[in-house]
Amino acid sequence: MPATMEVRCTDSDCELDMFELHYTYDMPDDVTVEEFTCPYCGTTAGLEEIEL
């Protein structure tokens, strides 16, 4: 099963509550949620990784 990162967008104007990043290749250890943008509103500042 590929690794996943669950992310939420906290921008109050964004209607997307969460999304998953699935990756099947080796991600560098220093990649964090700050490397990505919200696929709905395009923001980077309001993204948070969901820790289960």
C-alpha cells in the first residue's frame, strides 16, 4: 500500500475539508505539508497535516 499524508485546509473561504496525498515513490524525509498547495483554493498557508 502506498504511503499517504492526510491534509486539511484551514482557510475559512475554502470548502475542501481534507484530502490525501498518495505517493508511490520515495519521498525525501524532509518533505512536509508546506511543499504542497490546496487543490481547491490554491493556498499553501492554511494546510495542516492530520495526525492520527
